Amino acid sequence: MSSLRVRIGVLGIVLLAGALAPTAAQATAAPSPTVEEQRLDQAVPQEILRRSGFDDVAPEFARALLGTHSYAQARRVVERQGSVLWRRAVDRAQGRGPAGGDLSRDDDRPLYWARLGMTRQVRTWEPGFGVSERQRAALLDALERTSRGQTDIRYPGKGVRRILVTGFDPFTLDRDIRISNPSGASALALDGTVIETDEGPARVETAVFPVRWDDFAAGTVERTLRPYLPKADLFATVSQGRVGRFDVERTNGAWRGGFPDNDNIGRTETVPVTDPASQPQWTTTTLPYAAITAADTGRFPVYDHTEVTEIPAGGTDPVVRADGPTAGSTARAGGGGNYLSNEIAYRATLLRDRLGLHDTLPGGHVHTPVLQFGAGNTTEVTDPEFVRNRVDIIDQVRAIVTVAADASFRR
């Protein structure tokens, strides 16, 4: 009898503990939308979505999420619809299927704003079965990767060269929320295309990266590129740079300058990487910059950009060097500055070097011209000159990649 009482008492404790223990249904409340996601409510993003036909993406995704009954099911929905969004954006940019509206097909902004509509749905979603903070983070990560083409990189077998090109989201949106990023537009236009080089065909695969410091610190660049760099014959990270010119950045620096990202977060520090004890202050391009700058690739001039900012060995103050860093110096800005364009160049070329590919894999960073609206346009989301500028930049990125491939593959 006493043994029975003990068992009943233990059972009561277990049941009480079970009632008090956190369960999936008692997961923490959904977080608020990010600064980046909150911009969706403004008129310009809504107009861009409506005029591209991408205004149906977030509502359809929300309905699909509401129809799930488990985390595993939700994960499948997120991965499937993230991939569908990427393919839809690529198809639109390359002229397949309906345009969905009157915005030109080369526009990268529908993908950007539609993705934010999806991430906001995941971030604020509170399903009946509950999701933990870790599960929600995993869903967001899966959505980011699939909708950016990072999981969609596919290369053919023997006989076709392999080129990897990356772009970026729009940024500085608080300055002008209408902004487009020609590097992201180039990624959409080039993904899965084949270019003819002097040494035969080469297939281009692309991906797009966020303009957020913390994503880079979490290793998004390395995780995306590591499986493919050993298989690639050439790579180019691409971002928007200076007005009226392309730049092939000769040197990349291990320094973050603190300019706010798309979540209005700044980071001023050494670029955080794995194994910091072996981290160099500088990495260099292995793209054939002389051939690229000598070629006629389009209407914008292309420069071999060698300037950096360093703290010389034994010094304390930053110094601008026109011809690259000096021995033993500390980086304060690479050729591409000290924002995320410099950082993706640094991370990609450091990864190349750590994989032992410095002498065999041509790769580095290309800055496009700033994409400008037509004179006097301060309110409209598009205009003929804006479209012409973006198309010309995309065409010139394609030409630069072709020249780089020709020069590299002939070696």
C-alpha cells in the first residue's frame, strides 16, 4: 500500500512537471518584424510588387503556412516556396512566362520585396502547434537560402566550364526606397545561362546575398560558396559601387567600417572569420584585370582599382595608398571600401586561398556603376533612363565575365 502511495505520488509529480514544462505549443511569442521588413508597408514597395505581379507572393505563402500542422510540414512549405520565388524571379528576368505587370523584366526589386513579405510572415507567424525560437530561425534561414538561389546552384558534367557570380539586395533604402541594385539584377539575368568563350561554352550560376552584417558574420558567404569553388573555373562577386564606372577591385581588406546595413545596424571591427589566428589583413583578386580593363565591354569605363586605406606597420593613423597596401599594414578599407561589398570579396577570396585554389581559380570582385534614375525623377519608381542604365549595366557585367573567362581559360 505504501508502495502504491509512492507510485501515485511520483505520478502526480510527473504530471505536474509535465503541465509546467514548456512545450512546442508554449513556444516564445513571435518576434516583431525587422526594420527591413517594416519598410514593406510604405507605398513604393507596394507599388513595385503590384506592378510586377509579385503582390500575390506573401498572401499565398501565408495561406500555405496556415495550412500546415507541424514544423516538418512548415519546413517543406518554406523550402518549396522559397525556391519557387527564386525561379519565378529568374524566369521573369530572362523573359519566360508573363511579366505580371508593366515594370521592366530586368527589375530586381520584386524579388527583394516579395522575399521580405515572406520572411515577415515566418517571423510573425504563431501556429497552433507552436514553434521554438530555434525552429523559427531555421525556417527563416531556409527561406533566405532558397529564395536567393543559394541552394539552386546546378552545374553540368564534363565539357562545359563553370562560372559562379553573386549579387546583392538593394540597400540605403532610407535614403531612397525606390533603389534597385544592378548586381542583383545581373544575377537574375545570368543565372543558368551559357556564354560562349574562345575555349568553349561556360555555364553561369548565380546567387544573391543580403546587405546585413550579422548574416555575413554567421557565415552565409562561406556556407554558400564552399561546395562550389573547388568545382568552378571562375568566380566573380559583384556589387554596386561608384557613379559612372566599373571597378575591378585589386585588394580586399579585413575591416568593417560600420556603415548601417538594411536593418540599420553598424559593425566596426575586424571581419569575423573562422580561425582568426591565421586571418590575413589583405586578400587579392585573381581575375585577369588587365584583360578586363583593356576590353571594350560597354559604355561605362572599367578600371583596375588599386587604392586601399591602411594603418602602416608601426603606425596609428590611417593612410590612403594609391597602389595597394604596404608590408605589415593593418586594413581599414580595401579597394571596394569597408562595407559588405569589400567583405564579400574578402571572404570569397580568403575561402579560395584556404581551399588551396589561389593559383588555379580566377576570382575576385567587380563593382558596377551606381544605378541612377533619369534627371528630375525624384518620386517615380521607374523611368526609361533608369531601365536603360540597368540593362546596360547587366549587359556589361555579362561582357566582363565573358572577357574574364576568355582570358582565364586560355592559360
